[in-house]
Amino acid sequence: MGNATGFRITGGKGFHITFANGWTVSVQFGPGNYCDNYDQRIGRDEVKCAKAGSSNAECAVWGPDGKMVDRFDGSNVSNRSKPAEVLELMNWAAAQRENDHRVE
């Protein structure tokens, strides 16, 4: 994963964004992810899904220590997050203190 600030494409199915505080948000919307494209074929339909897009995405977040945070009703992965929810998660992650790994 690394803690380099910026963006990374992940498996042709989404991206990671890491903020200056070391917190990372994963946004995935390809085959097998909890999104509109869940039932598409992993390893075969990534390009099709990239072109078609998705109205929602699977998200996760982790701190600089690399530990995923249970931020979604007791789970560490979201199910079909809408764009506004993805933005809310990104804003939350960006606002965390670098050394604070507690969920608030």
C-alpha cells in the first residue's frame, strides 16, 4: 500500500487516495465489488465496467498504520456507497489526525 500521498489505480476496478495525514480511502466499482458491477466476471469484465461505470461503489478506509477501520455499521467495507457517501468518507479521512487511529 505505502503511505505516499496521491492516487493509485487498483486492479483496473477503482482507486486509492492517500491524504497528507497518511489516511487512505479505497473506492472500488468493478467486478466482484459491492456495487452495480458485483455480478460481472472478475478478470474479464473490468474494461466493460470501466466504460459503463457504476452508480455506487465499495469503499474502505485505513490509517497510516495500514489497519482498516470498521466505519460501516461494524464492517470495514461499505456496500453500494453513493457518490455523496464516498465524498463524506474522503472528507472524514482527510480530517483525521495523522497519529489518531480511533474512529470518531
